[in-house]
Amino acid sequence: MAVLPHYSPGYAEWDIGEQCRLLQLIAKAGSRPIPGRLEALPSGALRPKKSQLAVFGFTRRTELVRRLTELIPCENCPCAGCQYRRAPNGERAAKGRAEGPGETFRFISAGAASRSENANGPGSTLRYTVRTKALERWAAERLSLHRRTDGVIEALFRFDGTTCTNMGRPFTFHYFVELGRSEDGYPIRDLHCGPAPGDLGHTYMCGYLGNPAQLTAAIAAEKPFLGRPLSKVLERPRAECAPACHCEAASRQHKWGIVLETIHYALAHKQGDCRRENKL
């Protein structure tokens, strides 16, 4: 027989809230006690941190099994813009082989912060509403960019926040943005956001507790600046701060502004040289 890769609560189609049930089952069925104190919290998180519960499957169809050292989880993961991706998704890779390889690149922060806050060159009136030091940090730590062979850019921004009630429950949202080619001014072709896979913190937002379907629909329907050049985000004034939750429309618009400004900043200062993308 062969042992299959592990599977844990929080993975696709397995609710992380079932950590408690799995821990109880392991403790009940185990022939020996767990060597140390392990606790499953109501949120699904485990204490101590970095702990993990996992199930390993077995199969007798060994002729169909690949060696574990040959498996790369990224090949089966649909998260296109993940900043930790080590290999293309299998379906995307097949398409990419026909078109030629794309380019995944990260923001390089060295020297970028010393440049002007004006990303559009001397004399332009477009300025960021966020301090460039913050944009630089977010671009380096939270943003992943992938340029396809047709020139289209796929961007993923990870937003970590806390609810404004319920003792500040942490949650993570993923923002996806698809931009047209640089020579066309990076028109925004598509954008959407939603809770990160396995995230449960967003369910404690007051708007979600009041009417989850309504809040989810509102978040899905909002597509600011769709069809417009990326630089247009700099023309709309925004409040300097907003609650970290996504309950109110104004708060969500504020976050979209942050995401789009960070993408603009990263492209304008790519490789530490704002002249590389003069179409911004």
C-alpha cells in the first residue's frame, strides 16, 4: 500500500471549524495519548500555534501513485496570483505551453521609497493618498503580480484585518485584479474580492452576522474603476482611514483604493525604477 498526501481542516471542502471534532476523534481513537497539551479553539485555530491536525489516506492502487517528492501542491491549486506559488496550476500550465511562458515578478523595494510620491513624472497632478512608505511595504509583503504572455497582468493582494466587534476577530481577504496591457494604460478588466480560503474570521463581522447573504452579494457586486485605466484611482479622493471590517460600503471602497494604489505603485516602481512603466 501507499500513503497519500495529508489533508487537514481548512483545506478545500473541509471546514476548519471541524478541528474540534477531529481532535476529539484522534484523542478517542488513539492507542496512546497526544504527547503534549493541544487545544482546538472555537474559531478552528489550534493552540499552541503552528500545530496541525491531518489525515493520511492509504491506497492499494500503487501503480497510480507518484512519489511524494515529485508532488507540488501548487499544480492543483486554483489561486492564480499567490505570492508563494512554486509551479503553475496544471490547467493553466497546459494553456501556457501553447502560448509560451508568462512572467511572475515581485516588487523590489530597494530605492523605491526615496523616489517622488508622484508616480507620473514631474509636473503631474496625480498623487497617492497613502504614504509611499506604506505602499512600498504593502507592495513587497502583500502583493503578487503575474504578467501573462498576452501582456495581461494578474494581481493578488492579501488584506489582513480584524472585525470592529466580537473582540476584534482577525480575518483575511484576497483581492484579485486583472489589468490590460501597459501600452493601453493598464485598463482594469476584472476585479473581485472575497475571504481567503479557510478563513472564518469574516463570519464574525457585524454585517455578516446580521445578513450574510446581503453582505456577500454587496461585496461581490462592487467593482470600482472597472474598464478604466489604473491611474484613474489616483483621481478620486478618499478618507484617510476606515474601519478594517467590510460591513459598510465606504469601508470597502477605501480598501479597494488601497489595493489599486498599491498595484499602481508597484508597477510604477518595478525594479526600483519608475521610468520602466511610463504609461502610468
